Amino acid sequence: MNLTSFSFPTQTRFGPGALSELPTDLERLKIRRPLVVTDSGLLNTAAYGALAAALGAAEKDKQWWLYSGVHPNPIERDVIEPAALFREQSCDGVIAFGGGSPLDAGKAARILVKRPNFKLADFYSEPDWTGLPPLVCIPTTAGTGSEVGRSSVITLETTQRKAVLFHPELLARLVILDPELTVGLPPKLTAATGADALTHCIESYTCPQFHPMCDGIALEGIHLVIDALPRAYRDGGDIEARGRMLVAAAMGAVAFQKDLGVVHSLAHPLSTLCGLHHGLANALCLVAGMRFCAARKPGLYRRVGIACGLELMRVSDAEADRQTIALIAEFLAGLGLNQRLREHGVRPDQLEALVAQAVDDPCHKTNAVPVAAEDFRQLYLEVI
Ligand SMILES: NC(=O)c1ccc[n+]([C@@H]2O[C@H](COP(=O)([O-])OP(=O)(O)OC[C@H]3O[C@@H](n4cnc5c(N)ncnc54)[C@H](O)[C@@H]3O)[C@@H](O)[C@H]2O)c1
Ligand SMILES: [Zn+2]
């Protein structure tokens, strides 16, 4: 058995209205001049209004600044610009507010606060990332779980590929999970981001590393998503379902410190080359990826199916996988996530470029079964 280490350290404040505690939290963290990092799509939402009100309540003795230029699937500029603003205004902490894109950009901006002019491509050549400014993460989507993760996913200028910058020092000091902030998330994004959380839980549970703590968290995350996502999709104002989804998303990210698999390697190039939303890309590839793995490792999804509520203890491995994959396919279809990639603008002539990037993507290295270039080609052909 290999040596491994476990750690689930992020302080998390959860519940409707949890955001109202922010001024006290900032005081405790000694953040007096926070920089809010977000995207422009959020500025007109009630969620952002609530953040501004919470910060405004503390305005007498504090000031705060705003960077709202983060792109979906953030690029290096989304990290460079807020870091420059942070330094210009002598800020002393970052509040990353939004979906995975602003959370990842806000997390990584602290790297360039510590080391201006540093090239993110050289991230792994610098061993010492201690002393980054403190970070508060406040998600407004329930999907990526980036708020509790140690990584930041940024498309690098030089490679035009998504790089995963991974370091424990990137962790937030505090996470606020306030379901009221996700109420305004439209149904399509609710479905796509929720499918990302589901994919994190399924892929981390089925990847072969020894990590029973992550396995338990992943299975409970699956259970929560199967119950809550359809409710949040149908009725955005269902606070209970929204809350469960926020927790499930955070659990998915805690679980995937164990690792991910083939579906994420299929999805990453679909974002960088074709601009697909990350959760949508996962959703459209998930069933094909599960079929591929189950065919080579029968019984892989039995406990995933049980977590979804299926009675699978007495059926064969093949039958357990069949029923589980059928349930997931029906579940995604019920959320409107059952189109072909071409319906989202992916062209057959992009196939080889997609395959080349998928092969290079690190996620499939920890997949339940090995994945070769030809497998990626067949998988894309199945869903294109
Ligand atoms: N760091 C990690 O561990 C990790 C894990 C998975 C994914 N990711 C990354 O996260 C990114 C995807 O994040 P995402 O799926 O959360 O999407 P996103 O952050 O790109 O947001 C998608 C859209 O939703 C809008 N939005 C967000 N919250 C809203 C709200 N409450 N109301 C209305 N609109 C709202 C945004 O304005 C944006 O237009 C990708 O870049 C992906 O690579 C990171
Ligand atoms: Zn993901």
C-alpha cells in the first residue's frame, strides 16, 4: 500500500444569509482593503448586490476595490490585471466571488501579487508559495468546488491549454456557501454546473488511488446531486436544494484531490478549442466515458448506482453498470443535457486537435482504466 496524506482544512460558513457575516470575517482575517475579483456577468445580479451591501456595511473604516474582467475559462490576463490593481491600491486580501472562473482567477492573482512579472507557465519551478495574501471564496455557482480546492485552472498564453496550478497555499482562508447567492443562476447554468459537481464525484470515486475518505465524500456528494439538482433546476428559488447543491459541489472538489479521469480529459479541450462551458462539456461526455470504463472494468459503478438510490447488491457487475449508466443518462436528459457536441458548435474537423489535447491532459492518467489516443478518438466520435 502506498503512503498518502489526507487533509480537509478549509473553514466553511454555510447557510442562507451566511454572507451577512462577511464584515466580521474580514475583521478576523485582518483584511481591511479587499479586492473583489469577479466577472462582468455578475455585476447586475442580486448576488453581487448582496456582496456590495455586505461590504458597504463595513465601509466606514474600510475600502474595497473591484476587478470584474474575468473571462469564462480564464486566461492569463484575468490573473495579471487584478494582481496589478491589488498592488496599485495596496490591497490586503482577495474576495473571489462568482463561479469557478472568478474563483480560479482570484486565487491565482495572489501568485502575481507575491511575484510581479512572474510567468504562470513557470509555476512549478517556484517551490515557495507561502505568504500569499489571504483569500475568501464565495461561490455563486454550485459546480466546480474551486472554493475548497488547491488548484486554479488558467489557460496559458504560451500553450493555449488549460494549466492546473496546484499548491496548498492557494487554498482559501474562508469559504462562504450562501445558497441565496445561487438563486438567480439560470436553469441551463444550474444544470451544467451541477453536472460538473456530479462528474467530480463519479470520477474521483472511480479513480483507483487509495483514499477512502474521499470515496465516502464522493458517494454522499452523488446522493446529494441526484436529489437536489433536478429541484434546483426546476425551481431556482428552492433554497434547500440550492444549499445541498453548494455543499455537494464543495464535496466534489474535496473528493477530487484524489483525482479525476477520462471525462475531464475529454472536456478540457472542448473548452479551450471550442469554447464550451466546462460543466456542459463534462455533461455531454459523461455517459460515453462511463460506458468506456465499465466495459473494461465491470462493476466499477455499482456503488455509484447505489448512491443514486438503485438496488444493486444482488445483480451482476455488468447489470449494475448498465442500470447506473442508464440512470445517469436519464438524469442528464431530464436536465436538458443530452445533445450532441455539434449542437454546441463543435465541428468534426476539430476532432484531431481535440484528441491531441485530450491525450496531453493529465486527468486521464488517474482514470479507472488506461486511455489511448484511439480511445479518445472513438469517444469523441460517439458524442460529436
Ligand atoms: N479550480 C478547480 O478546482 C476547478 C474545478 C472545476 C472547474 N474549474 C474551472 O471553473 C470554470 C467554470 O466555472 P463555472 O462552471 O462555475 O462557470 P463560470 O464561472 O465560467 O460562470 C459561468 C457564467 O455564469 C454566470 N454566473 C455565475 N454565477 C451566477 C449567478 N449567481 N447568477 C447569474 N449568473 C451567474 C457568470 O457570470 C458566467 O457568465 C472553468 O474555467 C473550469 O476550468 C476549476
Ligand atoms: Zn470539473
